[in-house]
Amino acid sequence: MVRRRRHSAGSMGKRIVYITPHRNLAVEVMRMYLKNGEEAWIEREMDDSGAVLFLVYIFPG
């Protein structure tokens, strides 16, 4: 059984748009979103195995 999350059309909040273990690649993706006028930032997290991941977030406006 596949469960799908339903979102209302007016829901606001940060959204993950890219996940990578490479910081430089995350910075390039963030710059792309900033260039398009989106508010973007990067957070560093660790997965269950202890590997470092960089998540690129945007705040859709």
C-alpha cells in the first residue's frame, strides 16, 4: 500500500529540494535557487550510518 501525503494549496514552509554528501555541489544548487529569487540555505545533517549529508532548503514564496 502506497501512502501519499496531501498538501493544501496554501501550505507554506521550508522544503528540501536537494540532498548530497558533497558540500560544493550543495552550494551550487543553493546559488541556482538564489539566482531565481528563492530564499535558500544549506543545513548539515548526519544519516543513520553516520555519513554527513548537506540538505538544500527553500522557502517558497
